[in-house]
Amino acid sequence: MDRSNNPVIVMNHSDKRSYKRSKNTNSSNSNHNRRGGRQGGGFKPSTLNPDLLVRKATMLEEEKFVPTRKITDLPVNQGLIDKLVNKGYEVPTEIQDKSLEALLDGRDFLGIAQTGTGKTAAFLVPIINDLMRTRRKSSAIIVVPTRELALQVEVEFKSITKGLGLYSTPLIGGTNINRDRANTQRKPHVIIGTPGRILDLVSRQWLDLRSFETLVLDEFDRMLDMGFQKDVMRIINTVGHRKQSMLFSATLDKKQQPLIDEILTDPVVVKVSTGTTTGENIDQEVIRIGADQNKFDVLQDLLALDEIEKVLIFEETKHKVNKLSKMLNQKGIRSDEIHGNKTQSARQKALNNFKTGKVNVLVATDVAARGIDVSDITHVINYQVPQSFDTYIHRIGRTGRAGKVGKAYTLLGG
């Protein structure tokens, strides 16, 4: 690909106009990018084998899951079916179809599936169905690794249960903890939260986990990656005599099996993916940055491609995310950023801007890898090579969703 004369596209919500980028790159941008982000970054260079990051999408029709029943055929409450149909559901996804009966029967469950396969509805539907039958307060607690994912699950629960008299509350950092106390005292049917905030309320004796009978650990592998193992085990031990535990994960590490065996009892296991490979419908390519090339210039050239409509860019640190987003905006490429130093309201605003198309570029740390639910992301760009293959899977899983072919670029070197 000849990148020297590619125009940069200024990606606005209403239009796309191009201009020629100046070839004079002897600026602070050049210094920043030739260091490859290692100078002052506080992290080690990735040792990930680049060969693992190259793969062509394989959308083979015969390999696709073919549902044998419609949403209207599911063995759940008719009122719940009506809600799902009103939301536009027509047929269950593979993970939903293969997990439903086991979860309705109250079995412990391990589900391995890539992001974007419908895991949220897979565990919400049986929980809601049980609530419609029993009306039991403090029924289920759903633990997730990030604030964004907690809010995503909360939105899905509310959209399905609108008008049913079922209530949930999110417990996440960056929000008013006294409001959380008030919400939990109302005994919501479902609590959705991150480990730290849940345990904070438990330690203040504002939340009693012993009354919950169903425990869901969503994005379990990511929680372990983020160092939440001790917190997760504290929650599990505090919940106590739970009747059902569900564990969902995109990847499955053999080293995690003893921990999984400790959490689950005689579980039903459904693997929609192997847990070790990336999505088959994502084109993956490595772009090697030559010694005479500027990394930021290469990124601009990528963003100038007509095929790039909505792109998620990953950097390694909060500081570098902030700096890269500012550099893009200075070049006329409208972008926003999301990382751990931003307040929850600022993170939500950035995500909403990205969802609605007010910006077409979102720069993020890995905190966003599991918390962004945007179905039309066309590209993921790894501005820095991730530290592990699991992290790579989570990153690129933001594209190629809902049967679409996505594209992932990883910039190597520079």
C-alpha cells in the first residue's frame, strides 16, 4: 500500500471531506511516535508473536449456526416472549439457544463465546423468566469487570423488563455511593456491579449478599486479567448458599480450571468458540512501521481509507490515550477518549458520542475492551501491540459483530 499520498478524511457525523496532509512531519508528533510509546509509558514492550495477529475472515455458510426455533418457540413466560419480540428478537443466537434449558433447570453453567454473540440475553432471559414466576426480591447478582459493561447489562435488563415491575440497580465506581445505599435498601430484584463497588457496600454493611440465590460472573477471563480474582472469590464466598452460578467467558485458560471447578458444581458447558482463537469474521492484519516512517502518519493514512467508518483505537496507558486523541483532533479527525482517569459521566458521554456518530474515532485503554457495545464498529486499530493474546481477542472482538465482517490492524514498530 502506498501511504505517501493518501488523504486524511475528516470524519464528521454529517459529511466526509478530505485534504492533503503536509509531508513535513519533523515535529513533536514525530518524536512521540518514533519512541513507539515506550518512553515514559511505564509498560514493557509486547512479546506477542505478530504471526498470531494476521488472519483472513472466513465466513463459511456451512459453519454458521442455524437456529431450529424462533423466539416465539422458547419455553419461557409468554409475557417475556412478547417483550423480546417487541425488541426485535426473531431467533436465538447459538449461545442463547444452547444454554436456555440448562439455565431454566437451575443448572450451574459455563459458557465460552466471543463478544457479540448474545451472552447478555443468554443469562438475563432465564433470570427474568424466574422472576416473573416467583417475584422474589434480591434474586440475582451479576458481576462484571468494567463500569461500561455493567451499564450495558443494566440497559438490556431494563429494556426487556419495561412494564413488568422488575427492578435492578447498577453498583459501579465513580458514582454516588450514598445513592447506591438507598437503591440497595429498596431490595432490587437484580444487582449488576463491578467487584470493587459491590465489596465496598458489603464492607459498610449496606449490602447483604446472602439473600441472593443466583450468581453470574460475566467476562470472567477479563476479571482475572484485571486482577479481580481475590475480590471475585470474596463475593462468591459471601453469597454463600446460592442455588445457581453462571460463568461466561470469551477465552478459557487451562490454568483457570481449578478455580472454575471451585466456583461451579457439575456445570453444563457450552462452547460456541474454542476460547483460544479470534473471531472468524474479522480480517486481521499487521502493519510494520519502517525506520523511515512515522507511526502517527501511518495511523492518519489508515483513517483516510474510505472503508473506515467507525474505528476503535487502543493505546496502552491513560496518558497516551489522552495525547493521541488530542493529536487526532488537532489534525481535524474528530475523536474522543475513554480511560480510567475520566469520570464515569465523561466516559459515558464519550461512549454516547461514539455510538451516535458525533465522533467516528474512539481512543481507549483496555478498560474499554469489554465495556463497549457498539454493533457497527468497522475497524479496530491496535496502536500499541497488546501484552497478551487474550487481550488481543478482547480488543478486536469489538468489531465483526452481528454477522458482519470486521477489520483489525495492529501497528508493529515505530
